[in-house]
Amino acid sequence: MITATLTALALILGYLVAVGLSMAVTFSVARAAPAFLVKDHLLKTGYKLFQALVWLVAVTAGSYLSALAAEVVMRPWLVGGLLAALMVFVLWANTWEVRQRGLGHQLLMTTSTLVGVGAGYYLALR
């Protein structure tokens, strides 16, 4: 029971930090330079690449904190795998965003998620 609770807390912490950081940067950029984001109601390619980089950094930070919280669990890398699966599932479950991004950018965001979770856990548990 305690292991399941700690696992859930580590997953929630990692997810909330990653999404929170990503949203903070996205909203800040949107407010400061709205022309950088869209043209004719479509996301610009430069912004998509910027968003993937921001997401990579945010996921790395979130998974780093998740790994620190999961360190007390018997298999912290299992928690990392669950975190990666959760983030990729949420990324693909939002069908409106999938259509807005396009397949190439969606695959880039998925790769950023997997690399970010791996990097965060590696940095925390080495």
C-alpha cells in the first residue's frame, strides 16, 4: 500500500512539474511574442521546434523530481517507465492537439518525452 502511494505521488509530482513548467513558458512566450506562435491560425514550424525543446527540458525537470520521490520505491525505474507511459498516453489522447501539431511534431514530442524522462531519471539515480 505504501509503495503504491509513493509511486502515485512520484507520478503526480513529475507530471505536474513538467506540465506546469511547459505551460508557464508557453503562456509567457504567447504573451510576449504572439506572432512567433501562429500564422493563419496554424502553429508555426519554429514554434513547434521551440515547444519540443521546452517540453524536453520540462519533462527532464519533472522526471528528475519524480525520480527523487521514487527513490524510496523498490524499483524507481519502473516508476520512470510508468511516468513516460502516462505522459505519452496523455500526449496522444488529446486528438485536437494531435491534429493541430501534425504527425511529425507529435512524434517529435513523443521522442522528447521519452528522452526527457530517461534523462531526468538518469541524472537523479546515477
